[in-house]
Amino acid sequence: MNLSQLLAAEWRPALGCTEPAAVAYAAASAAALARGEIRRVRLVCDPRIYKNCYAVGIPNSGRRTGILWALAIGALLEDASGKLECFRGAGEATLRGAAALIERGALTVEVERTRTELYVECTVERAGGVGRAVLEREHTRLVRLERDGEALPLDVESGADDTAGARAWAASLSFAQAIAAARAADFPGREALRRGATCNLAIAEHGLSLLPEGFLRPLETDALTRIGRLVAAGVWARMSGEDMVVMSLSGSGNKGITASVPVVLWGRHLGAPQETIDEALALACIVTAGVTHRLGSLSAMCGSAIAGGIGVAAALVLLEGGGAAEVSAAATNIVGNLAGMICDGAKIGCALKTMTGVDAAFRAAALARAGLVIPVSDGIVGADGLASLDNLGRLAAEGMAAMEDQILAIMQAKLAGRASSA
């Protein structure tokens, strides 16, 4: 495994939030297996897919939000080949049809609470037959297609194995090894990093147009303030469903924005050579992927603020001439600060969390560069950065299960309340 393989698996374009896109991709894949009027559409998904689809904006939908719209639009898409960019195929006719499906109660959504990994199962019943599609482990990994109950031949993508391998490799590295891998980035890898950063910077700038003018006051010249708010603006735009492709990282467009925008802009602010900025961004990707491996693809904690923030902190240290020991200290400082920030689904509120993560990254890196680190005697932090990350992963995987059940219960009660008052 190397950086190029990690980028191929983890640094990928996406249109809108990846979870509703996965639901729509599964629905479109199932719908394509039969013909005729759609009678019923049934979705079974894991709790975290449900959580991340609950309130997020859908691209090309006229500002519609939520899991029912993602499911209904997906079932009416004519082409599933766009995968995580499938909402690009939505038009006015699609939206009218989706509204009709929702209005007549043709959609059902079930949460399979026993599923601990990504799971999306969609069944579309049409006048001329029934199609079923199943995604497992990763957002586009189609593992089963059925037409009228009969399984169809299918070459299962290796993407989930590639992704798992890439994240495991990133998590296995010491910080010194991660820095060496980042500095060894080849030309294609650097080009991929630059293209992705350009996409993410574009949506960040665009996002400012969606927010009040005072959100970024003209008199504010502080680069750190501007960078954090640009990240928030980009995430706000993406969570609102703006029709702009972002480069996702570790299955999350918000992680991609969080990890790339601060690194590139701070590198430019420092006057760093482009090659140094490339290497810092590569390190941010490696570290973010390694933290994601510990937390899980869809975590009980806010992966964008925490995993992305730790990646940014590592990159800032590198940009400012620091080494592995300071990266380790910065990671510990983030864990001691942000551990426990919950993930309560994808939505515009994620913008505020990522802004917090970026601010924490700058503070963690600055303290680390000054020789200050939260001591091992404090709370859940470990003897070094890697031990702190392992403790963070343990807390996310084992310690927050009951909390996540309560988040899901609150969200389902709210959705049921809206339906009963409609």
C-alpha cells in the first residue's frame, strides 16, 4: 500500500452528501430491473445511513431534504451509472414523480439496528416486476441484484476491500512514516490532490453567497478566522444540496472540505512552495484516513470535525516546519479537546462543527509547536498521539452505543411527529 493507492480509494468525487446519494444509487439500480409504473419502494438501512439522510439537502431537488426524497428521486432516475453523482440526473419530471410517490405513501423506510456497517437494501415494485439492490460496507459497493426474486450475475466491486486496506494501512503508520509517505507523493498523486482541493475551495467560496454578509465581515483580515468560516461555508453549501462536486475523503465530502481547504489556504498564507502544500495535504489525507479507520466509516462521533481536524492539525505542523513528535502532540491535543462531539446526522449544522474542528486544529498545532501537549494523566489521552487515537476509537466504538440509540430514537420520533401533523 502507498499514498497513490490510498488516494485512489479515499479521495473521490461526490455530488451532495454521500449517504442519500448511496440510497438513490441503490433505488435507481433496483428500479432499472423492472418496467412499468412504480407501486411501492422499500428501503432497509443501517442506523447511520438513516441518521445521515435524515435532514440533509438533495442536489437538483429544489431544496428538498431527507431520506424520503432521496429514495423517491432515486427510484425515478433513468440512469444509476453516476453512482455518487447520480442526482445530476434529476429533473422537473423526476421531482414531480417523487412528490407523487411521497404523497400517496408509496415509500417505506426501515432501520435495521443490528447492522453495524453500512447497509442499504432497496426494493422497487413496479407494474412489470420487482427489482432489489443491496449495498454493503461502502457507499457504491453493490453486492446483490435481484429481478423478481432471482439473483442476477454481478461482479462485486473490490472498492470496500481497497478502502478498508487503505485505511488500515494509514492507521498502521507511525507519524514519522506518515510524513515520509506524504513526502514521497508522486506527480499523479500531487495532481489528484490539487484537483480535489480546487473543487473544495470552489464550493467554499460559493458557500459564502448562501450565508449572511456579516458571516465574513470585510474588515476581518485574520487568516485563521477566514479559513474556518470558508470551511463552514463549503459544508453549508454541500449540506444544502448545492449542485457542485466535491472531493470526498474517507467516504465523506465534509471530511474532504475540512481536510483540504485550511491546508491549502494556510500554506499559501505562509508562502509555502506548492510542493510543500501538496505534501501537507497528503499528510492530512493519510492521518484522516487512519483516524477514520479507528472511528468507523460512519461514526457515533463527528468524523468531519474530529478525524478531519486531526488531519488538518498534522498538516499545519508540517507546513510550519514541525516533525513527527509535534504531529503526535497535536493529535493528542485534538483528542483531549473534541472527543465526544456527537454525530447527529448530516445537515447544515455540520458546518458549525467543522468550523470548530478547524479552529481546534490551529490551536492544537500551535500548542504542539510551542512544546505543549495535554499530559497522559489527563482524561482519555494516551502517552502519545497514536495511543490517544486508539483511546478515541475505543470510546467511539464501545462507549457511545447507547448514546447513538438515543439520537436515532429522537430523530425517528421527530419524523413521526411531522408525518402525523402533515
